[in-house]
Amino acid sequence: MSAYDSTLANLGIGRTGAAATPTVQTAAQSQSLGQADFLKLMTAQMENQDPFNPVDNTQMVAQMAQFSQLSGITEMSTTLKAISDKLGNTSTADALSYVGKTVLTEGSVAYGRTGGGIAGAVELDGDATNVNVTISDANGQVLKTLPLGKSAQGTVTYDWDGKTEAGEDAGTGPFKISVLAQNGGANVTSRSLVWAPVESVNMTGASPTLTLPGIGQIATTAVRKVG
């Protein structure tokens, strides 16, 4: 017996003759009733009720309330989908607005500023008693180590003037950035955050991505700050 027949049986409505011939339905259709089905059932219930024992008005009101609730949920779902589509369009517009700006995001490669040096940050998953940022050249030779000291969980920033340990100008890079955070000798999970200019936006995927020099493509959700 299908879900449709079961519903009719629960309402005291029998199916006989040609009307009882089953129709071909998919598995999903056989397990669900839409608004049109609800109206058909209610109409059939009223046509086939016993005139000496009519359907209780309270039951009919309850059924109509359920129908109204179903209709409201359907309309709300449609509205939420429209909002979701609108937000998707807004995300695309926002992504395009990043072009020409600099963003702070996770990365291990940074390019020097026009005036020399770089600025960046370290993202800590826990408190640290000692945080060090090591800056190397493209060949991996260490240029400068910045001790940031004790830091609480969260983000700690730094600014390097572009001078090596020997006081020489390190140039414009690219520079390799590595971080080490510890708490009493135990390593603390951390991430290097660097500033990078947005060169372009890729619109071909499911959601737009930003193209950054030395880092590649990142999602807009990976941006921590915009400069």
C-alpha cells in the first residue's frame, strides 16, 4: 500500500474500481505529499464523509492549520534560497573590490615594501611564553630573527625594518617567513600571516578566489584584514 493509499485509509476513504489502479511514482514521490495532494485528500474527505456522522470541525481546522504551516515553510524555503543567491552575488562583488588592495592572510612568502622591510603577524592557537619570527632570503639564508617574546592566544603583529643581523639592507625579497611559538618548551600551534597585494580575482570556481604573488589563490574567507 502506498503512502497515498495509507492516508486515504486513515481518513476512512476507500479506493475501488479504476481509481484504484496505481500510478507510476518515483521513490521520493511515494514518500511525500505536496500541497495539491493535501487539497485532493481534504476534498475527497468532505465528499465521502458520512452525512450522519460528518467529520469533526476541530479535525478539519487542525488539518487546515497543518496545510497552512506546510505552505509557510515552503514559502520560507523559497525566500531563504533567494537570500542565499543574493549573498552569493554580493560575495562576487566583494571579491572584485579586493583588486589593488593588500590583504593579511596565511602565507610563508612576503615581498618587501617600497620603503623596505615587511609587516606581518603570527596567529597563535594558545598562549606562548616565547614567539620567534625568522626571515630568510629566497635561498633559505637567514637574514633576521625577530623575538616577539611572550604572547597570549590570538594574533601578535611585527614590523621588520628590512635590515639583516649585520645591519645591511636585505632588498625587496621575496622573503621566506617561518614562525616558532612555544609555551614552557612545548610547541604551540601557530601560523604565519603576511601582507600581500591582490593581483586578480578568479571567478571560474564555485566561489571567487583572490590571486596573491608568492602565495597563489586563496578564498575570500581566508582574508584576516584588508589594508
